[in-house]
Amino acid sequence: MRLVVTGLTGQVVSALVELGADCADLVVLPVGRPQLDLAEPTDVEGVLRGLRPDAVVSAAAYTAVDRAETESDLAMQVNGTGAGAVAATAAALGVPVLHLSTDYVFDGANPAPYVETDPVAPMSAYGRSKLAGERAMAAAHPDHAILRTSWVYAAEGKNFLRTMLRLAADRPEVSVVADQQGAPSYAPDIAVAVVQVARNLLAESTRHNLRGVFHMSGGGETTWAGFAEEIFRQSAARGGPTATVRPISTADYPTPAARPANSRLDCTKLKAAHAVALPEWREALARCMDRLKEQGALTR
């Protein structure tokens, strides 16, 4: 399977490239700026057609959540218009498209984990741009799978895990928001799931229940403070930096962009349709921490 992925350096893109290197029947072809710039998507079809994809993964995105409040036009161009151009190209090529979206399309007011049919109500410019991308994707190509995930992290890149470890190396206590709930999602696990969904779409081109919107996040749930506590516990067990977590409220840590208090996603539909479920988040974190230790990246 030739999987063309938009983006070059994102956490999931990097995980997909690594997965492709380990699978004899999988070729992962990342493409991004300057060859493909979703801020100016003028030749998306020409670029993607030249790569001869069996399926396309729309992973490139504007992800600076707070900066999007002042760069909303750029965020909308990349995440909305750009995603639509990718889907339109996949339609022209006659191949399925998989689009990575986010829990930020919800306002977090739901008392239970969100299902795919719950009303969307993004609270931020970033969330609005990602919702626009979902809608553009669905309108441009019926052969699509929109995969909403949450709290993505990896051993590499900029993410909550690496921020916590950096802070713990410098201070004994770290303040972390404790009134936002969700599920950490490990990028390599997302990559494995994306590939399986792509294989399913290609194998069963007429099954309607394999298409549409799906929730795909790590198993279980926690808060940002709970995530931090587990990071430090597992880090300490491997000889890495640790700190005490001081739980705080969202009001104590104001940000330009509002975050949903409830980011929990019900992933039942994905498991039922695609037989795909991401591992429990603590187990995934353990694999990530083992990787950091092997890389020599855990230091006090």
C-alpha cells in the first residue's frame, strides 16, 4: 500500500514514516512544504498525483492553538481550505482519504464522553478551523474517514510529555490543570490505527459503515494533572526527572484559546466498524518512556 501523507515533521507523520520503514507491504510518502503548502494549495492535485497514492492521509495542519486566535485566517486556510483541497484531489484520483481531526471541535460541556453524533461547538479559532476541514473533507469526497483524536504525544517533538520532563529537570514542583478531562494518545499507536483503517477502506470499497467520522483516542481517561503525575512516576522508575504536581484550575492558568473541560471521546464506533482500538493510555505511556530511556533522553 502506497500511503501519501501530508506533512513532514508532525508527530503522527513521523510515526507513520517509521512504521512504513518496518512494514514490507507499506510505503509511506510524506509530502509538505515547500513542495506542498496548504496555506497556498494551488497544485495539490499535481503533487499528489505524481506520488501515485493508494490512499491519502491528511495530517498536515496548523496546530498552534493559542496563536490561531490572532492568525485565524491562516489557520482556516490550512486546516479548512487546505484539507478540502486534499480531499478533492483524493476524489479526483479515486482513492480514499483519511483526515486527522481533534477533540477541540467540541465545547467540553458534555457530561459524558463524546460520540460522533454529538453537536459540535468549537470554542477556539483552531477548533473552528478543524471543524471547517472536517466539513470540507466530507463535502469533497464520500470515500473518507475523519479520525478525531486527543492529547497527542510522542517521544519526539513538542508535546505535553516532553514539556513536563523538561520542567521536572529544573524544579521540584509543577502546576498542572486538573479540571480538564481527556485521554492521552500516543502517536505511534495512532499511526498503526491509521494504517489499519486505510487497509479496511481499500479492502471494502462499498462498506458505508467504514466511512464517516470516528473517534480515536487512547484507552481510559485522566486529567492533565493526572497525566503529569503518571509521567513523573514512570520517569522516576526509570531514573529520569520527577516532580510534585500541584493541581490547579483552568482559571488559574488562562490561555488565549479556550480549551474544552471534557475532551473524552467515545471510541466504540471505531472498534465496531474497523476493529481498531488504541491501547490504554498508561500502557502506551510506558512504551514511550522506555523509548526515551533507550534514547538516553531521560536525565535528571
